[in-house]
Amino acid sequence: MGMVDSAGPKKKAGPGAHKRRRVALLIDMTPMVDIAFLLVIFFMTTTRFREPQAIEITLPKKGKPIKTKQSNVLVVAIDGQGKMTYRIGGAEPLSIELDSLEPLLNALELENILKQANGPDYLDKLARTPLGKEHDALQRVIKEDISKLTVLIQVDPRSRYKAVIEAMDAVNHAKMARFSVIRAGVLDQVQPAAAPGAPAPPPAPAEPTGMNQPRNEYLSLRRV
């Protein structure tokens, strides 16, 4: 017994029949564009851009040189490859990384303050003073008057500018009151005074090129 299709035969579309068209969906993107521009304006007006940093350079005034004990002079030397060493006075130079420079400056300055006659008394007074204007003023007195540590950044003319700036930033962060930048070889050319009647020492060798400052002239850099 055969099966009968209850739906009947399917009708075929005639030559005059039209297919039903699909309705196109239109999405208005104008509100989304407005929101995107509003977000861009919001972030541009609320974002704080990095402020330009500058270092104030103060040339030394004319006058007689000030004598400083070698035990109060810290020399940080940067060679042509960017390697850094430090030494106190005439001691042997020791290698140091940039990340360790600021802690070293703080430790050596504290050690220098403790060696001064009234240094421990000022440190004890600073510890008992609450934070505020009086505390800041006392700390400034300790760094500028009590501490005798002087930092000399000795730069090789072949060293990179970035290495020098990073070393100066570390000195700034440590808030050192006295530091200068000198050319490599300046300290080695300083010779002791000759005894009476002794022959004059030979002339110093020619200065390496790359620096415009005369020999034995320092660039005193103060924290902004």
C-alpha cells in the first residue's frame, strides 16, 4: 500500500511571481561615535602628562678656592663604557651600580654627620622633632651646614649623556647640598706644592677634547 502526501503537491511559482525581499537593518552609529569622542576628550583633559625636568647649572663664582679635607670628598667616576666607581679621598676606587648609588650617598652622609662635633646632637634633635616646617628647616641645616660631604662626579668625555644624567638624578634624590661635575683627569693633574728650592714640576699634559670648561674649573650643580 503506497503512502499519500497529505500536504498535496507543491505549487511552483509562476513566471509573474516575485520573491519576498529581506528587510535591511540599519544601525545608526552616530551616538557611538559621539561617545568615543567624549571618552577621548575626557582622558585628554584628566591625564597628567609628565612635566619636563631640568637641572639648574650654577657656574662657580670667582674667588679663592676653598680647601676641603680628602675624607670629606666622595668621587664618583664614570668611564667611557658607563661603568661607575666611587672612592673617598685617596682610597682605592670600588665598583658600584647605579641602583646602589643613592643608598651609598645617604649612608656616607650620615657617617660624615656623625663625625662632626655637633652632628649627633642635631640628629637627635631631628629625631625628636615632629614632621612639619620645623623638621624640614632642621634637616636643611644639617645637610647644608653640619654635613661636610662633597660629591664630585668625574665624567669621562667618552661617556654617554644618559649615564651622567642618571648619576646626577641619584645625587638629586639624595638631596646632597654640595656636588660638582668635573672632567676625568682633573684630580690626577693636581700636584702638591713644591718645596722651596725644589725644581718646578713638569707641565700637565694637554686636556682631552670634548669639554669647554678650563682645567680645574667645576660646574656646581644645585638641586632645583
